[in-house]
Amino acid sequence: MTDRAELPPIPPSRQVVTAIPGPRSLALAERRAAVVAAGVSSAVPVFLERGHGAIVVDVDGNRFIDLGSGIGVTTIGHTDDAVVAAASEQLRRLTHGMFTISAYESYVRVAELLAEHTPGDHAKKSVLLNSGAEAVENAVKIARKHTGRSAIAVLEHAYHGRTNLTMAMTYKAMPYKAGFGPFAPGIHHVPGSYPFRDGLSGADAAARTISHLEKAIGASDLAAVVAEPIQGEGGFIVPAEGYLAAIQDWCTANGVVFVADEIQSGMARTGRLFASEHLGLVPDVVLTAKGIAGGLPLAAVTGRAEIMDAAHPGGLGGTFAGNPVAAAAAVAVFAEIERRDLLAEGRRIEATLRPALLDLRSRHPVIGDVRGLGAMLAIELVHPGTLDPDPAALASVVRFALEHGVLVLTAGTYGNVLRFLPSLATTDEQLLDAVGVLDEAFAAL
């Protein structure tokens, strides 16, 4: 086995040396087809071998500028040195303890850091888990136990996971829900705020949502409203100003738990530690996952102490939940965010990338909207002069970018959104080089 220190450094630039996919990726695809379930699809046809910072390398030696970060997981960069060191040291000491049987410090330290850094100065407690969907499920459990109510409201265009309960909470049927029902009951989809398409002010969109909550569900039956401050898979939708604050105020007035799903938008992604801070929110419960542990599986539900303590002893937890190696990595992530001032890096990325994307829009009328915050930006593609989605153009652009060494992701209920989730280690040079490739891709349309 090759020691990490012996691996050659990865040059910080893209380079394509084979056809995409290359011969080794094609060979692995054949092996995959024989043994991996067809439902586990991949967005790009290459197999990755290494990565560092903003660059990933496939098994054929092609280097890509990664503008997806594993859908926002490697937020502080691939194989971050501090994360690797912390996880490696923990692997030498204790790989598993099952916190609900025998506790260990790193779990407690992550909970302390979450209590310190999530919005609000009230007393908070956390439960650590394995994945974003598991965090959502536990938030629902806790809210129901705390309120004694059963109904859960989620917004149109939301994505919350692929378990049975979270499929019910996810808006888009294909590919996440189609044919997998029946789903968990008690979930209600309500209109949200999509400024590019509905044209509503925050106040008007909130009035529409609240009317639905009151008339179609009833506040007395509603345990929680679960909302992404910036909707992820739905298309990086930033709500109109004041929208979510009005929803939170309504929740507080009616004894409804307001849950902010920050699984994709949290952990320094938007230039603040949590996107809720941009929107003036102090959620009752905050959900984190993805970027919290630098690539290791970890998630958390953090909330007001009186809400979190509603669950009886033994009601929360899991075999691998809050694994000590993942928890040690999360402690390192928090430390690196502070040491490297990664919040400022998120703002730097927006200051570089947003103007470049706006420039693309000025020259390519297929781009209907540019939106997002920090290192969580997107462009929505439409048939020029309309709001009609253009998913075919998106597919062409993504393919062109991949063939030229840039890895980008798609999103959106209508399959027409190009989303950018670069790591906070991505340089301005890498960002502008990638945008240059996209410019060529749009020109080729």
C-alpha cells in the first residue's frame, strides 16, 4: 500500500489525456454493470482515483476542475491535509465505539461546536447521525414528539432524501420517488418562493404559503415546517427577501417547529457558516451533513435544548451514528474554517464566479437566471425569451465541459439548472478557466 506522503502532488490545473471516458473507466464500467444495481447511476462516466483541493483525477490520468465537490461534501477541499491527519490519528486510536453504548469525546466536541456555531444564542443540543436523510428523519421524529402533533409541511421543489419518509418529503418524482410508494403519511407539500418563476415578493409568497398551512393542514395538527434556506436539488432557489423569516415567525406564533435543512447550504458554503444567517433566520432546529466532516459520513440535528430533549433516552442514535473517525474529521473541519478564514473564501468565490456567470448570461440568451450565495451558485437554462426549461441545452453543456476537463452538476425540478459547488480551496484562476470552458460550451450550442 502506498503511503499518502509518497503520492506525487496533483497539478492544480485541468488536463485531458484520453477520450472521455478513457479505457480504464470503460473497463471499470463493464465490471460495475455486472455487480452494481442499475438504480445506482452516476452523473459522469469516469471513475475517480485521486483528488486534492479543487482537482480530481480519474483512473486514466485525466484531471478535472471539480465544481461539484461530491454535491457539496468536500467543501474545504479534497483530501484536506488537516482532515486526513485527524481521521488518520483517530483510526489509530479508536475506529468504533457506538456512542449509545460507550461514549467518546469527539462526539461531544462536535456537539459543542454545533451549539456554538449554529444561529442563535439559546441553549442547544445535538444528535449525530450518518447521512442527511437520517438527519431529516430524526428531526421529524423529534418535532413530533415535542409538539404531540403529526403533520409535516415541506416546500415545493424541496429535496430531503431517498428513504421512505424523506421520499415523501422530496418534491420531484423522477428519479427519486417513481415506483417506490406508498410513502410515509402526514407529509404536505406547500407552495414556496421561486422568484424567477413566480415573480412574487417575499411577503406575497409567504402569505400564499401561510394560507395553505392554515387552510389545507391546520396549525393545530402541524408539528414542523422543514425548509432549505436555499433549495438544492430543486435548483438552488434563493427565496424572495423576507419569505422564510415570515414563515418562521408564523411557526413561532403557532407552536410549530421551524427546521432549516442546511445539509447542502451549511458549513461555510455560502460565505457564512449557515445560509440561515443571510436570511435573518434563527431556526428551532438546524440540519447539517455533507460538508461537515470533509468527506466522511456524518450528519447532525441541532436544536433548542427543550425540543431536542423531548425524545426519551434510547429514542435517538444508531450503530454508526457519530462514528469517532468521522467526528474527529468534523472537529478538524471546524478548525480549518476558522484557521483559513474559509467564510471569506466563500465570499471570494462568489465575487469571482457571479460576475463571470452574469457575463455568460449577457452573451448567451439560453441562460435565463443567475442566482445563489457564496460558493453555491447556479444558472437556469431556458428557451430564449421564455421561461420554458431547456434541459437538452444543459445536457450538451455538461457533456462538453466534462470532455474538456471541467466537472459540473445539474439540478432543478425541470432538469435545466447548472449548479456550482466549488470547494473553498478553488482558486480564481481555476474558476475563470472553468467558466472559459463553459463559454465555449454555450457557443457550441
